[in-house]
Amino acid sequence: MLSRLLDVKTKGDSRANASLSSKELKKIPDSQKKKLALMDLLFKTAVLAVPRTGDLLEARFLTRKGQNIFFDLGPFGTGIIFGREFINARDLIKKLKSGDAITAKVVEVEGEQGCVELSLREAKQDIVWQEARELMKKNTPLEFTITGANKGGLVVSWRGIQGFLPTSQLRNNHYPRVDGGDKGKILEELRKLVGQKLILTVITANSKEGKLIFSEKYAESEELKELVLKYKVGDTVEGVVTGVVDFGIFIKLDEGLEGLAHISELDWSLVNDPAELFSAGEKVKAKVIAVENGKVSLSIKALAPDPWQEIKDKYKKGDILEGEVLRFNPHGALVCMAKGVCGLVHISEFKSEKDMREKLTPGKKFPFQITLFDPLEHKLTFSFLSESVEEADNKKQT
């Protein structure tokens, strides 16, 4: 087909460029000369569009001959579907009648029998991916059915494409609340959502990598938006604990709306396991500390007196005291000088991590000197002292 199009272009150019003798020109009326000049210009500048591999075209069904399907492509001539593409497109073409239009993708510009080779299946997939990208761009919420679950999240099938809804992108009321984060139990909770319809938005649509990822967090219903607007930062709320997980607790505030109190907001003292302090069904009071993206963040410790402020005048930089080693971390050891007031003695205070672990024991008290104390910002650091508090105090005074 491409060669035929080029032939037409070449022939047109040769006609337009054909020279006329001066005698012949004199015999032509001026009005006709103007028409010839215009035709000459059109022939010289006209460029016939040629489809490219990957283009989507409108194809009108012409006829079927055996396992060859022919389509009218308008100015691009005739298109054909055959072989594997014929098998792949059987469901798409069995209902087509003469003249029916359908979108097709160009596979080969000059293919079988001089026709443009087409693919209906690839065109359908391209259209779906285009629609997915448009949904992502506009952040459009749609209802999707959950078709499967795995340890990482939920499987969503949409228009023949398999997508994924990560567990991290679930809203609070659907998040699997499992003590200890047991993956097997998390999968059990996720499977309960299979078959359900959720309102989701597309957050990734990459056709090259075949990635279609959804999120439930940003698909807020109007009712949820109105519920969230009821809460302001600084409000004190009361609710029921609906879930206890390793990173905090979920608290029901309204029908369909839960808030999250992160583990760092449960108590002024360090919390290792939220289940040691709270249980499902328990009534609690909390303070709203953030409202964003349809989520309400809560703090329980914010309603209790700040221990840092209670001792702000009792200690200062340079003071020597006994502090209790709470635990080790990659940066050193966490040391508490009062309930809820803890700071770090850096690992650089010791020859090595082994040396630190030999000199300090979690749960026991040791002498330290305060090197930074900022009660307002809740910042505290220590220096380890090898001698006793009395010896260090005497040395400091001398």
C-alpha cells in the first residue's frame, strides 16, 4: 500500500511539473492559466498521510474471507486481520456487520496482500490504558470489584487488565488489624474483601511495565468528606478502639470514620506493644493532631501532662545523674532520667558497640552527664560516665 501511495504522489508531481511550450501557453486563456498555476502548487505541496506502526485508526468492517478479515481504512486503503490476530479477535469481530466501525491498531504498514496489518486486541488494550492514564490524571474515583488477595494486598481486574491495590493503600476501616503483624493472618483478613466493591482511584498506569495500581485512600465519598470536616486540630474526641496493631490503634469516631493514634502518640513513655496498653472495644479519649487526605490523626498522650515541662526547671545541661538504660538502638542507647523523658547516649561515647553492651545493661541505672536538654523540643542527649555519680560530682566541683 505504501508503494501505491508513493506512486500516486510521484505521478502527481510529474503531471504538475510537465512543461508547456510558449506557443501552447499563449493559446490558454488567462483564467485557465490561474487554475493551472493553482493545480501546480497543490501537486507540489500535497503530502499524503501514511499510517505508522502503533497508530490507532478507525476501521470499517468490509468482509471476511476464510480467516482473513478486511476493513476499510478510508484514505489509508484496506486493512487486514489474519493468523494469530484473527484468533485473538474472534470475540470482537463475530458481531460486526458490514460498515460497522471499530478502533484498530496498525501492526504493519504494508503487510499481507498489500494491506495494512491490524490488531483489534492491542487496540482495545491501548484504549484501556489510555483511559486508565486519564483516570489517574483526573484522580477520578470509580467502583471496582476485588477479585483476589495476596500477602501484599488485593487484586483488581478492570477491562481485561489485572491491577493491584497494596495493603498500604487501604483506608483505615479496611486495613487488616492483626496483632504482631502475622502475614498469614493478614492474608486471611484481606481475603474477606474478595468479591466486595470498593471505591478506588488509579495512582499508577504504566502500560510498558504492565503496572496498574490503585488506592482507596484518595477515593473519598462525599459523606466521608463531610464527616472529616467535623473535626478540627485541637479537638478532644471520644471513641471506641476498633483495632490494635503494631504501629498504633484505630479509634472509631463516627459511622464509617476511624482515626489513627500512632504508637508514638499513645503515651509519653516509650511503647513497645500497643496491645499492652489498649484492647479492642475500650473507650478512649484523644486529641485531634492532624486532619488531611480524608484521615484524622489522634494523640492520646496529648491529653496527659507533658513530663518534659514538669521537670524543665529541675535539670540543665552539664548535670550529672543516674539514668536508666531502656534499650539499645543502631545509634547508641536510650536512657531515661524520668518517666516519659528519655534521651540518647551516642555509640561514639564507647570504643565499639560491643564495648557499649558490656558497660551498659537495659533495665539498670548508670551515671550520665546531660549534654543537651531542650524541654520545649523534647530533645535530650547524654555522655556516659565510667565513675559513680558521687565521683563525677566531686571531679566536676574540683
